[in-house]
Amino acid sequence: MALDIIKNRQGLLTKALLLLLALTFVIGFGYVGGISIGGRGPSGGAAVEVNGDKVSLAEFYNLRDSMLDRLRRSDQQISDELFEYVNFSVIDSLVNKKLLAQKAEELGIRVSQEELSDAIRNDPGFQVDGAFVGFERYQDFISRGLNRTVKDFEDSYREDLLVAKLVSVLDSSVTASDEELLSIYRTREEKIDLHYVSFATRDYLEGQKPSEEEIARYYRGNTDLFWEPEKRAVRYVKLAPGDFTEDAAVSDEEIEAYYTTYPEEFASEGTPKPFDDVEEEIKKQLVEGKSKLLYDRFLEEFLRKRSLSDLLSEKSSLEVRETAEFTLGGVSGDVPGAIRREAFSVKKNRLASVVLQDFTWFFEVTGVQSSKRSGIESVRGEIIEALKREKAVERARESAGENLAKITASGKGFAAIAKSMGLSAQRTGFFSRSEDPLDVESGDFISDVFGLRSNRPTPNRVYKSGETFYIVSLAKTKPADSGYFGVEKDSLKRQEISLRKVLVIERLLENLRESSKISPNKNLLSQGG
């Protein structure tokens, strides 16, 4: 399922993405303010459908653009990969909200019109100096600022309140006893120190010489590795709201009207600034808003066109660029990955478009070179290196296993017998269950070594980290100091209850997803929205 992709992108969890996750996390709903006038994207259609209930495109764009704005304000570079991640995360968050709101209604939880009205009136996003801005300006902000209908916005806001009520009910059932906390404390604070001997693949590379038969067999058995991939080339143009600035003229009357309608935007310590001091600022803001509006209208109209030539006849000032040949997984100058991927899904000379960040890319595939099989001689060196490494890896594994068997059979201390065998035994130093000093790939490593005892100190197992193999043995243990439990208990209880609350929501969502029909808008996920 497309939505599961984001769970496998741990490498993206930078400081900026931790911010993103905090913003999209389902329990922390609330109103997301700070969205610029004239929200990006069309307002019609659905971003995702959950059990027949639709989430509007406008809601998706509002939340997505708010996330991007916050990331930019934190000086985070919005890469192609990060932008795509944000799209997946926002869709995932909106699905979670919809599922929990549906569950709340199923359980009989309701939000009255009075509760909804009170929540909106008390939302700081709709207040000036602590007072509600009034229905007319509230309605104007929803339609112009968020590009949504009042009904769509209030339906979504009602769902936020429904979910908050559901979460409150679930939270009230979460507890942690003193006995449970003491057990958690002892487990968390316990530490061990290990002996270990490493067997690195690099130490076994020398002397590995694949035969001609092995080379030929490897070539025949791995034909999928020895293909020159399909290559394509495109010509393209980039279109942005700024390309419509010259057409976005703003009259003096419009500038004055905006200043009169929104004086608090230009106030300093409660006193409005003189019109002359903010006239250029207002003009710039209105021009940007109009440019975005013209840009969105142009896109809606032009997406019906068939060729790049049609686009150039409408906007002759755009610069046409051509790429060199590129592969699906390769790099082509400044062309983002989403464009390269889309280029491999369209026919030659067929117009395609992708929206990325502040640009729409229009392009046509101008050249296609089909994939072909590489000859054995052209990849001989590559095969020899692969076989040498395979043999070295297997020899390192065998050596680790053989030495482990000898150490175990000796019945003597690990360090002493290892030294007598000419092996270099080292120590990890003390570490807890939250640490892995050897970066072992097996998920069982921590449970294995923390289960060791003085009468059975050596696990009968070889562990692997990359291309290095390890045999280990218990050196020392350091139990938790229960005397500090009283000091840590309150903090530990808050952490544990908080974790259990999250797990309750996660498990509920997991069950709801398994029994639900979720249909995301593929255009938002495959083309970057």
C-alpha cells in the first residue's frame, strides 16, 4: 500500500522531519494557522477517500503548504525527496484523522453545533486582541485564505473535536502500577559488558581467485544485473507563479481597500502604521496573490493541451531546456527525480506535467533508447570483484563459526581461550538495552546478550554487522540501582503513560486500517502533488 512507504524512510528523520512529524501527529490536531492567502492547488476533488468519506483537496493543500512553510522557516532545504515525504505524511495524517473521527461517531461521541461554534470563536487563529473577528471576516478568511468553503472547513474542524474527545476517552483508561514501573526501571537501567572477537570480510579477500567456470555461471545466473537500462531524454519548461507577475496588476483602489479591511496586519503596538509606509508591502502581497491565482487558472486550462508548442504559444517568455540521456535511477543535471520517474511512464512526444514545490514542470520525451544486455567481457571485472567478495564473506562467516565452536567446547574463559587461539578479544564497555555497540543486524542481539548469565556466558550464535562477523561472551553485569527508583518514578510514570497512550492510538489505527477501504489520490503521491 502506498501509504506504508513513509514507514520505511528512516533515513529522512532529520531535525526538520521531526518537526514535520510533530505537526502531523494525529493526537495533536488543533487549527493550523499561518497559511498564505490563495492556498495552492485546485479546491475541488478529493485527496483521499476513507470508507466512502472524502477528504478535500483543499484540506490537503492547506496542511501540506503549512508544513512546507514551517520547514522553510526553520531553514530546511526542501529537496525532491523531502517534498515527496511531506505529501505522503500529510495524506497519512488525514487518513488517520478520518478513521478516528469515524470511530468516534460509531461509539456515539458527538460534537454539537454549540461546541463547534465555541471552539472556533475561541481559536486564536480567528481572534484579534483576544476577540473573535466576526463571522464575515471569518468566512472571508476561509474562502480567500484557505481556498475552502465554510462547510468543508467546519466539517473538518468538527472531526478534529471528535478525535480529541475520542483520544480523551482512550487516555483515561491508561495506567501504570508501581510494580510495572519498577520492572521497567530495572530493565532500562541494567547494563552489561561483552567480550567479542571480530572477523572482517576485508581480511579474507586476498587469495580469492574465481575460476572461469564460476565467472560464466555467475553471469548466467545474474543476467538481470547485467543490462544497460533504458535511457530517455526530455525537453522541458518550468512554470511558476512569478511568471504571471507582469499580468497581475494591482490598482491603487485595491491597495487602499486591503489596508482599510485588514488594518491590524500593519499595526505596531496596536497602532496602525501610516498607509504610505505599508503601501509597497500591500502591493507586493496582492501581486503575489494575483499571480498565484492566474497561475492556478492557467494550469487548470492548460492541462487540457497536448503539446509543449501550445504552451510556448501562450507563454513565449519561457525557456525551453533539453536534457542528456538519463536512466530511471540515474541523475540528470537539475531535473528532479519525480520528473525522471514520470518520463518513464509516458509515451514519446506526449505532453506531461508534474507539480513540484513552487514550479510546474511541463515536458515531452524526445528520445528513447531501449535497454540491452551487457556482454560478459564488458562486465568481467565487475563479476570477478563480486565473486571475490562473496567468497571472502563466506570464509569470514565460516571462520567465526569454527572459532566459536572451539571456544564453546573448551569450557574455559572466553578471553583466555581466544588469546591462546591467536584471536584478539576486545570489550564493548557497559551498555544498556537501548544501545548496540556492535551495530548488529539481528533484531535478537539485545535480547540474546541480556539473557546471558555467568553459567552460560557465550551464545551459540555468530552475529553479523555489514560484512563483519562477531562472536561474543558476557564479561560483566551492572544491575540497576533500585535506590534511585523513588527519584525517577514520577518521571518514568509520565513517560510510560505517554508511551502507552500513543500505543493505544497506534493499535486502534492499525486495526481500523485493516478493515477499511482507503483510496488516496494517486496524482498527489506519484507526481508530488
